[in-house]
Amino acid sequence: MKQIELLYFEDLSPLHEAVFAFPIIGKLSMRQMAIVGFSAIITWSAYQTFESPLAITALVVGSYFGFKKFHVKPPEMQLISIIIFMLAKQTSCKKSITWQTHHKNQSKKLAQPKLFEPIMPASQKQIRVRDVFADPRKPMRLQIKLEMPDGTPISNAKTRVEFDGNVISTLSTNNNGEIEVLIIPQTLGHKRLSVFVEGIKDPVFEEIIHIRDF
């Protein structure tokens, strides 16, 4: 049994729900309509100004970001998160340099392990921590795909999903080995997400979801 990457993890809100139906492209959400519509306006304005076929680039890029499912949060929130991270990183680096300058000897002393402190085994399983920027009071949808070591999907298998120590769902995988559940974190902080398959003691999927506010 091997652990498979989380396929998608999205916030369930009116902006993300598909409510507009079209004959060819299917249903679109208000967020998708806004992105594609804004890109179309930019494309039209650029073509009227420069009269160049390259103006369609804005519509192509907008359609890509509008129709593609992204992990954890939409691309516009990812861009804001990157900017906040870079600003916070600069501040933390300044604080770290100041601390090391005044407490150089103390930092070396604290880095030494205690005499009888147990050593963590090198083979201990490392659980990934995933940052999710969302309102913890709103439901979120996640989808996970489970496969055997040879790549064969675990089809029609009974699973149990635990979130923050509580069983939130018991369901079977589909023909592609995928399951889809809804979670409501309730509070901010670290939450353990585990997926168990019937007949297997250890979880086949496990992550720490760090719920963070915007």
C-alpha cells in the first residue's frame, strides 16, 4: 500500500460552487466567471489598442487559472500568501540575526542533547504538514486517491476517515480508488487527517492539516 498525494482540497463557499451552466464547457462557479470575464475584458481592450493576436494571451492565462483545480487554495490566494511569506521571512531573519549576536554562547548550550534524552529513530515515519488558509467554520471538500504499490487503484474498498481524532466518514472508494469527504475544522491549528482501509491496521494516508486564517 502506498500513500497518494491529495488530489484537491478546496473551500466550499458560494464563490466556488458551480451555478452557471453552459452547453459546451459545463458548469462554472462565480469565481471562474469573474476570472474568465476579467481576462476577456483585458484581451478585448488589448486587441483594440494594439491590434495584435497576442492579446488573446490574457484570455488563455485567465482560462487556465479559472478552470484548473489547484491544491489547498485558489491561485489568487497563493499569490497573496507568497507576498505575506516573503515579508514575514525578512522580519524573522532580522530577529534571528539579532538573537544569535547577543546569545551566541547560550544557543550552543541549548543545542546540546541531554544525557539520557531518548534519540528519535531514523526510520520513524514523517507526516507531512499542509498549510490551508480558510475559514475554519466553513466546510471544505477534499478528495484522495489510494493505490497499491504497483499503481493499481484500491477500488470499491471500505475506508474510515478520521479528522482531529474523530471519525468523520465511513465510505467506499470508487472504481478509480478515490474518496471524497467534507470536513469542518471548527478551530484554527493543527489537525491530523488519517484514512484507514478495512483489513489494514495502519493508515494508508496521513497528513497534518494546519488550518490558518487569511
